[in-house]
Amino acid sequence: MGRRRGTTKGDRRERAILDTARALLPSTPVARITIDQLTAGAGISRSSFYFYFDSKSAVLEALLDEIAEEMAEAARRWLAGSGDDPESLRHALEVSARLWREHGPLLRQALLAEDEEFAFFRENVVAGYIKEVAARIARDRQEGLAGPGPDPQSLAHALIRMKFAVFAADSSAEAVDTLCVVVQRAMYGRAG
């Protein structure tokens, strides 16, 4: 009988590095986080660190990937849907707001600072999300569920960038309410 694979020591070490980075971010600027801090927090040697990640940037990118996946999962129902669906839109925005509250320093650096360190993340993850929102806009227009307006790609880009800017400054329930209204008016000419 085969053995079930549980969490390995390596998995736990990698998770410890990521958890240390996550714990440092609220109080330490991204640029000031060091590999020594990451290894000390994870309880591993510097050489062990390089077995799991080739740089501090790789650790931060892994955290960003986790955050992006959680945002994508929360938005999946809205992105796949059609027509005005305030409930799934609100859910997606509430999860995004929570993630901005939890990971604001990293998200601000990656999404708003235009830092070259995070160019790959912006170009791939953010561009992919904009493409999905544009597809939703185009589909709703084609089905007659949304009125005419700016090019879907341009509108999606503006809405996503606006969401980043709003949540970077304010990720409150009121900000979520405001963004829900803005998205609904931009896409459907009304608030649900």
C-alpha cells in the first residue's frame, strides 16, 4: 500500500518563509525586508533559503501569486456571469478590499509604484484580469444586457486601475459600496 504524502519539511520551510514575509510587510517597507530577516523568522539558514527561493523578489512574487489567486477565485462567479449581478460583484470587491487591508504595502508596491521588480506580475496577472473584465463587458453588450460605451478593454483597464487606487487609500465597506455603484453605472448605466 502506498504512503499518503502529507506536508513535507520542505513545504513547511517554504511556508515559514512566506509567513515571515507576510508578517514583516505591515511594519517594514518592502525595500527594507532582507533575506536575513526572512531566514531568521523562518528558522532556517541563508543557504537553505536559496533552496526554496532565488531572491527576496521571488518570495514577494509568491505572496502576490497567492493574493492574486484568492482575488481571482472571489471574482470567478462575476466574471463568468452575465448581466447586472450586484451580489457576485460585491463579493469580489469585498474579498479584494480585505486583501488590500491585509497586504496593502505589498500591493501598493506591486500595483501602483510601477516598480520594475514587479513588472512581470503587473504585465501578466493584472493584464489577464483586465482581459477577463473586458470579455465580461463585451459579452454583456453583445447579449443586450449592457448599453454601449467605451471600448471594453479601455473601460476594463480604467475600472481595474480605479479599484487599485481606491483600495490603496481606503478598503472600507463604504469604498466597496462606492465601487459597486461605479462599476454598475459604467457597465449598465445604473446602480443595482
